[in-house]
Amino acid sequence: WPAMNQANKEVIASLENTAQSDLPGLDIMLVDDDPILLARLSKQLTAVGHRVVTCRDAETALKQLLEQLPDLLITDWHMKPMDGVALCKILRQSVFGKNLYVIMLTAAETEDELVEAFDAGIDDYVIKPVSLRILLARIRAGQRLVKLQRELEKEKQDIERFSAELSVANRRLVTMANTDILTGLPNRRYALTRLEQEWATALRYRRPLSVLMLDLDFFKSINDTLGHDVGDAVLAHAAKIMKAAARATDIVCRFGGEEFLVVATNTEGATAVLLGERIRKALETHQPEGLVLKRPVTVSVGVAGSVGDKPGCQALVTLADQALYKVKTSTRNAVQL
Ligand code: GH3
Ligand code: MG
Ligand code: MG
Ligand code: MG
């Protein structure tokens, strides 16, 4: 039994230690029109580790509260012109005061008055004359809530930060899933989704929409003669030139191996041919530097443009592909509608 008792005592002592170390001193605002009480309580609360700011009336307290942002308010009830209940009512309607822990000091009031004070927003009260032990016990009770509230606040901030990080990561992932790694252009997945969106927009605003299908000429021979890495470099170069030759509103994508698709918004077929020609010409003119190639890098372009709601979103791609095939079976390095 004595051994058991000793063990219990140790457990209790260690619990008390944690409890104390978990609850550091509070920032307390003390409001009372009695300067002697104010001085005594202030000294006593400071002695047990709290930081205390004193005010002799509620108006000053309100002003100070904004600056001090205390954890806990201990206020007298009867003060002039504003009393503690009125102070509490105002606090509870303000952002900084709505979560403040409020203990009211009161000479024994009637039941009705106490209910009124609680309804005004006090959390607790201590009967005057103030017993320090009781006041400290009530502060400790308040401290538990203050601590909990701080933890909640911190958790809320953590969650907000985490969710912000998550949405950044998410956006990055979406970008990655839509981007071709070699050229940095939007990929086929993006191209098809975007084409559908642009088709819907074009229909809604009765605007034309064109699609250009581009395929590098004799690309396989670059790979075969100079190797796949050179092929990659030529692809990246071609992508850069074509993107630069297009307009800001044209959506230039890598559609497949050495195939590119351009969605030209608000563009009729005839205009898209001019765009295709500009891209074709740019590539022909800007050959990749430092490479000895058997023939210049060129591109064949098939174009399809909408008229009203014809031929449809998917059909635009098919028609552009068919036009491209025509170029491939004739001259190459040309544009065909
Ligand atoms: P054509 O003028 O008829 O288009 O001839 P081509 O040689 O360009 O056509 P083909 O479709 O026969 O060859 C395309 C080649 O592109 C085949 C493939 O090895 C190569 N290719 C596709 N993707 C890549 C890539 O990411 N990097 C490299 N280096 N080559 C690629
Ligand atoms: Mg008073
Ligand atoms: Mg090709
Ligand atoms: Mg091809």
C-alpha cells in the first residue's frame, strides 16, 4: 500500500507539472474603479506569472483592448459611466472581443443580475471581496479555454496553409498532365479538351474556328542519320519556331511524335491557310543551328475551317488530317485547305 501510494503521488506530481508547463502566464487586462484593489490584484497576478495591464474605467479598457489584445479580461461590474456588463456587451460584438475570456468581479448580486451579466457575455464571476485563491482557480479554468482556443486557431492556420500548398501542388500537377515535356507545348490531351471548349465558344458567339494539322517532313531520316537525341533537339526547335510564328490566340500543341495541332480561334479557313503558310515559312527560314542535315527541316500543313456549326469539332481534326495527307502525297513543305 505505501508503495502504491508513493507511485500515485509521483503520477499526480508529474501531471501537475505538465499541467503547469502547458499553461504559461496570460496577458490579463484588469478593469476596476477601485485603485487599491487594482494595485493589489495586479501585484498578486503578476507574482504568479501573468502579465497584467490595469484600467480604471471601461472606456479606457476598450481603447487599450485593441492595443493589448489580452487573453483574459477581469472587470468590475459597477463603474461609471460605463459598467462592466455594458463593456462586455460591446466586446462580444467586436472581432477582437468575441473570444476573450471575461471574469466579472461583483459584490453578491441578485440571481436576475447574474443572469443578465452572463447573457451580456461574461464567462465567469468572482464575488467581492476577492479571494485570491478563488480568483486564481477561476483564471486557471479560463486558461484551459484560452489554450484550447489558441490550439484551434493554430490548427485552423495550419489547415489553411496546407490547403493553399495543396492547391499549388494540384495546379502544378494539372499543368504537368497537360504539358509535353520535350517541347513544353500543351500535349494531345490538352489539345483535344481545349478544342472542344473552343468549339463550344465559337458556336455560342458565332465565330469561325480553324484547325491546322502539321507534320514534319522526312523526320524519320533525321533520327536515322543523326540519332534520336538530335531528332529530339530538332523537335524542340521546331516547336519553338512554330509557337513564335503563331499568334497569341492560336493554341499550338504537340499532337503526337512529330505532329502538331494548332487551334486557331476566331479564324476562318482562308485566314488559317495564311497562318499555316506563315508557320511553314518560319520553320523553313529558321533552320536549327549547328546541324548538318541532308535536307532542311520543313513542315507540311493541313487546314480545316468551320462554317457555321459545320463540320463539327471532331470532323475539323479529321478534315485537317486529310488535307495534310494530300500535302504529304504531293509536294510536302506546303499548306493545303
Ligand atoms: P513524312 O514526311 O511522311 O511525315 O515522313 P516522316 O519520316 O516524318 O514520317 P514518319 O511518320 O515515318 O516518321 C516519324 C518519325 O518521328 C518516326 C519516329 O521515330 C519519330 N519520332 C516520333 N516521336 C519522336 C520523338 O519524340 N523524338 C524523336 N527523336 N523522334 C520521334
Ligand atoms: Mg466598482
Ligand atoms: Mg513526318
Ligand atoms: Mg507523322
